[in-house]
Amino acid sequence: MKSSSEKIVIVGAFGRLGTELSLHYGSRVPVVRLGRKQLDLADESSIRKALEPLDFTLLFLPAAQTLVDRCEDEKEEAYQLNAHAPGIIAKICTEKGARMVHFSTDFVFDGEKDSPYHEEDATDPISVYGASKLAGEEFVLAASSDHLVIRLSWLFGPAKPGFPEWIVEQACSEYALALPAEKRACPSYSSDIVSLLDPLLFRPQESVASGVFHLSNNDDCSWQEWGQECLDLAHEMGHALKTHQISATSLDTIQAFKALRPVNSAMSSTKYTRVTGVTPRGWREALRDHFFVSAKAPQACL
Ligand SMILES: NC(=O)c1ccc[n+]([C@@H]2O[C@H](COP(=O)([O-])OP(=O)(O)OC[C@H]3O[C@@H](n4cnc5c(N)ncnc54)[C@H](OP(=O)(O)O)[C@@H]3O)[C@@H](O)[C@H]2O)c1
């Protein structure tokens, strides 16, 4: 990668994606890792105090309020963390002549489309989380059109337990499991995502990429299919599962959800492939690596 002259800051360096970004860049270039203790997104003076003294060329912002249902109850907090804070950080980056890579979500869409969403499709979030993240995208790109917004979906990886760990744990104790069959999205392996960023970020000056990009593993699947693949891999690993089959249910039967979820939020990565020439690998292969190659494979009932 042509990043030897980069000085990188990661805000939210200890989350699922932040940890992966730290590992990916940490051995190659100077990286300043900021967690909540060093920079609180809720507090503008904390943001300024942490960032203004630093000298950097590239800043990643994986930190966010990612608790989708909490955002419905704590709307002000959601907008502060997901919209205003990214806007302040983007302005600081612009003032310093640094590029910012901000991470957003498939929840900016209403989920009514019957095929994968492209970057130019109209956004229409149906949750506070989605609306706050969309406002964050707008603030970041208003601060400089050179900044990048990467929309992700169904993120999983070794740094922090996520859906694969949760569904395997459920199958270790429950005799029946169901997941929405109509809900579709694209699983995204955090280790793949950080590697896929390189060809987008480190390009010849005349073809620098900016603006909004969708990025995930290929292709989309239903939530039920994603859960089933997790159980099939867990069974292959030797987990003592009590349930081997995920049956179908629908989103509106899940009482625990306060926030509405988009039914179809599959996103196409074709713009990414057109610009970089790189096609993300399939989500099943990435998930297999998470179970069999990663040091942090789901362990619930081995
Ligand atoms: N997870 C998904 O399925 C998914 C899907 C689509 C898009 N995304 C987007 O991808 C990005 C990364 O997601 P992720 O799964 O890696 O998130 P994550 O693991 O939940 O990490 C979020 C990070 O934000 C930090 N944070 C929260 N509140 C903060 C505050 N007030 N000040 C400073 N830091 C704060 C958290 O710190 P603590 O550990 O101290 O709480 C955590 O390290 C986010 O922008 C998210 O919206 C995620």
C-alpha cells in the first residue's frame, strides 16, 4: 500500500471494526488509537482536546452509537454521537488537510426496494439510528467532498461477539429457533472490510476516491439463511447444538425490537468494484474463515 507517509488516527479504536483497523495499519504506519476515555463523542471539548494537538493525514471514525433500539429512546444522544460528533470531527480533519473515512449503515434506506441498493438510490431511514447516521454522512461530506463514507451492513468479526456468536449460543440452549426470512442484507467480515479499504484509499492522486461507497462481502442473503449457515458451520466444528435448523419468521413478530428495521437493505458493491477493480469475496467463505481460521471463533458449546 502507498500509505508509508500516512499518519493515522482511529476514533473508536477498540470496537469491532476499530480493532481490525488498528491491527491492519498498526504494524505499517504510525497510528494513534483513541477510545472513549481519550475522546468522548458526546462532548465537543473532548473531541477538540483529543484531535486538535495531533498531526495526522488520515482519520477513521468507526465509533458510533450502534445500539439501534436505544436510539429510539435516546434520540438526542443518537444525533450527538452519530451526526454532530462526526460533523465536528470532519471539520477538524478538513482544517488539518487530512482525509476522513466515516462508517455508515444500510439503515439509511427504508428497505422497500426489491433489489440491492446502490449509492445513488434515495435514502429514507425508518429509525432514529438510520436517520442519525444519515445526518452524520451529510455533515461529513459537507465538511469536505474529499472525505469518504463507507456504508456497511451485518458486520461480524473476531474483535467482538456479534450475530454469529449470538445465534450459536442460542442454538446451544434452545430447541427451536426462528429468524426473519424476508429480511435481507449483506454480511460483512470486519477483516475483509479493512483489507478492501486499501485499494479505495491508496490510489494515484488523479483518481482519488471520495463520497459514498457501499462495501460488504458478496452477496445478499436472508437473515434466516445467515443464521442457518452459522449453525451449519458450528455443527461442522463440533458444537453440541440443541437446534440444527432455523425456521422462518417475519420481522414484525420480534417483540424485542423498538426500532423498525428495513426489510431489504442489501447493498450492491458494484461501484466499489468499478473504481478499484476488486470484487469482495462471498460472505459464506468469509464466515467459514471466521469459524475455522480466526482465533476468536464462536465457542458456545464446543
Ligand atoms: N455492527 C453492525 O452490524 C454494523 C452495521 C452497519 C454499519 N455499522 C457501522 O459500522 C461502524 C462500526 O461498527 P462496530 O460494529 O465496529 O461498532 P462497535 O463495535 O459497537 O463499536 C463502536 C465503538 O464506538 C464507541 N463509542 C460509543 N459511544 C462512544 C462515545 N460516546 N464516545 C467515544 N466512543 C464511543 C464504543 O466504545 P465503547 O466500547 O467504550 O462503548 C465502540 O468502541 C459504526 O459506524 C456502525 O454504525 C455497523
